[in-house]
Amino acid sequence: MVEYRIDRRSGVATYVQIVQQTKQALRLGLLEPGDRLPTAREVVAATAINPNTVLKAYRELEREGLVEARRGLGTFVRKSLSTAPADSPLRTELDAWARRAREAGLEREDVAALFTSVLDTHFAASEGDA
């Protein structure tokens, strides 16, 4: 089951953080079709956020066709986004790279900026071709 971590200093809306973290779990194969998401009550207990915020995030995920609410049962994953499993060799390489970046004194924001810059370089051309 996914455990949401809310960063109140990020500037990203709380419900968006829940949507993003759910999608990340779907991409990594940590959530698969049929899995139940935590109930709004469970998320509220773990994160101290408003239940309506959780419900808003779940409605957004449902609107995107990724989850479905089943009355009285909970919210369940309908569709996977997994193409790179959590145990992928690429993840291992990225983990080692991130460790080296941290040992070199880079802060999280520095690493994120560097990684985003590299992503933009490699994916901007292919997205423009589509």
C-alpha cells in the first residue's frame, strides 16, 4: 500500500502531491490493478490533512481512469502505468548516481534541477517529433 508524504513547504497543492505520488507508485509497479488505495480516513490519520483534500485527489485519479471508487469498499486501482519496475537495473544505476551526487555535496534541489535539465535534453526532441 502507498504511504503518502506531504511536503507543506513545496508550494505544490496537497491534493496534487497525492495524485503525483499515486502515479509514481503506479509507474514503479508498487500499485497494480486491483490494489486498494488507503481510505481517506487512513490518509488523514497519517498526514493530518483535510479529508476533502484526499477525496479531491482520488476524484482526479478517477477522472483520469486510473482508479475507481466502489461504494462501501474503497478506491481501487484500475490501470497500471508501470513500464520500469522498482527493481529495474536502471533504477539501481540512478540510485548510485543520486548517492554520488549527494556525496559530492549537491542538495536535493540541485539534483532535481540537474536531472530535469537532462530529461529536457533527451525528451524534448522526441516529444516534439510526435
